[in-house]
Amino acid sequence: MAKQDYYATLGVARGVDAEGLKKAYRKLAMQYHPDRNPGDREAEAKFKEINEAYDVLKDDQKRAAYDRFGHAAFEQGAGGAGGFDFSAAGGFGDIFEQMFGDFMGGGGRRGGRGPRAGADLRAGVEIELTEAFSGTKATLRVPTRVKCEACNGTGSESKDGGAATCPACHGAGKVRAQQGFFVVERSCPTCGGQGRVVRNPCRICAGAGTVQSERTLQVQIPAGVEDGTRIRLAGEGEAGGPGGSPGDLYVHVAIRPHPIFQREGAMVFCRVPVRMTQAALGAEIEVPVIDGARARVKIPPGTQTGDQFRLRGKGFSVLRSAQRGDMVIQVQVETPHDLTRRQRELLEEFEAEADGKGSPEHEGFFAKAREFFQGRG
């Protein structure tokens, strides 16, 4: 049976452009896809014809040959028109991408062909809490691949950086292999999926266009950065192959613990030990602030361990803002030890004079304890 004209199969005119051709193909492929027509042999045959026609007409060279010679241009297996297999439309992955790629961000990707992009890199930097408060610049030494200076990144000894069509994949960027019933498609190992190979490889980089090196970079750490923050430096990753774009560098920030301050978001906490006499009589103490300044805090008489005092606007920087959080002073009353004889005498006099008064929590606790024991007796 004579084959139907490929343009008629897709329902388009001979002068249709690439976008119109793709639109017609998508519509028909979705209509006759086997998943939508289970068990329908006519729909399956139509689906094969649609893919066969589109496989020829989407390729400018194949289309030109078809326009000139018709189906005869692909007879005897020359163009893959002698029956459908998984390679007829570049595999189910390509069918899916052609049908839905634009909706999923696939855009203009074509089977992995094109210059090899550089790999993304990861590096870590450790800074002080005070540096995280004010922001800082950190110096990084990053082992990476950089552009080969000998060939200016072209990978070729020739000044023009010329490249030839890959002899293994004939410029397709992919090779196919029969494995039983299936046809498996993978990136061409000869050209790395680029479809082209360097004619005269550079002696320094062996045609890769990049060489292993170590780069020193300065990264700006913003004020208010959190522990574990990831900073992206676009284009500072590994250099790409000839004509390829570089990758990105991701810097992970770690903040060392501070001996005085603890941070929770924009809040700063500082535990301040005060003497027993200061807590009992009241006092005014001086405490450090994260920005290097000093602040005075009034401790009222009778202050207990765990009491807190808030200093407004003395806390941590807020990322990408001029605001600051608050600072919280947490009091820890310190009991004296290694007393002198006189100190002990004074404390004994104090205890005798107090006679248990002035310590309501102490009295309240032991009153409840007495009730507890009486209830059990």
C-alpha cells in the first residue's frame, strides 16, 4: 500500500513553519496516543504514522530530501521509514518532551546536544557570631576546573578553534543500540553529547577546554546571616566545555558558638552571673552588647536566678534590613564559696536575724513538704 504524504498525515501545508508543524503533531499525537486508546489497533497504527512523518519533517535536512524525492529518499532503511520502533521519534522521553516540554520548562532542549555546561560546586565557610552580626568578606580557596589559557577554552590547538561533526553520532549527540526488543538511546561517548569533536585537540587540556586548578574567591557574607545559610555565586563554578556556560558555586555558612552570646533568630541572649549581695540589695551592672558597645542594667532588690531583663534594639541584625532584634539578660545568682572567717560570721548573723523571713519561695516549698509528710502519716 502506498504511503500517505507526510504533510497530509499531519494535516499541514507544505510551507508550514516549525512551530505550526510541532503544534499539529502535538494535537494528533495526544489524540491517537496508545494510552488514550487502549486496544485500538487503528489508533496505534495512526500514532506510528504521525511519529514517522514528524520525525522526517522536523529535521531540516530530512525534510529537504523528502520535498525533493518523496518517500523514495528513505527507502531501504535510509531514513527509518520502514516500520516504527522506539527510535522513530527519539524514544518515549523525546515524545513526552515534544508534547509537554513547553509546559514543564523544557523549552528548546534538544536531546542533550550543545556545549557542555560546567558543574556546580559547593564550598563551606566558618565565621564568628560577631561577623554574622555585622557582615564580612570571606576568602575561599576552591579546587575547580577553569578555562584552559593555552587554547582560550576552545579545546583546539587551531587558532580558529574549529570543530568537526562527530564521526560516531554524525552530529546527533546520541547513539542508539538494539537490546532485544528495545532500542536504547544514550549520550554519545565520543563527543559527550555535543555532536561535534575538536579536530586538533589542545595538548594542555586534551580538547576539554578546561584544566584543574584552584581559585581564590571573595564572598560577601551579609549582616544577619543565619547558620546554615547557602549563598549562590552565579558563574563561579566549574568552567564549561568549549562554548559551554560555567556552573555556579554554592557557599554554605557555618557560625561558630560564642562564649558570651547565644542567638535565636534576631534575639540575643546573655546569661549574666550576679553576686548574692547584688541580687539581694539591688545593683547596676554593665553588660557587653553584640555590636561591641556596653549597656547598663538595673538589678532590683530581691532578683532571683532566671529573672530576665530585655534591652530593646540591642539584639541581632535582621537580614536585608536596618532593624535589630532585642537582647535578653538572664540573671544567675551566684552563691559565694571559699568564705573567710569574717564572711562566715556575717552570714551566720544574717541567718539568725532573718529567722526564715524574706525567703517566701523557701518557706512555701517546705510548708508544702510538711503537708505532704503529714498526709502520708
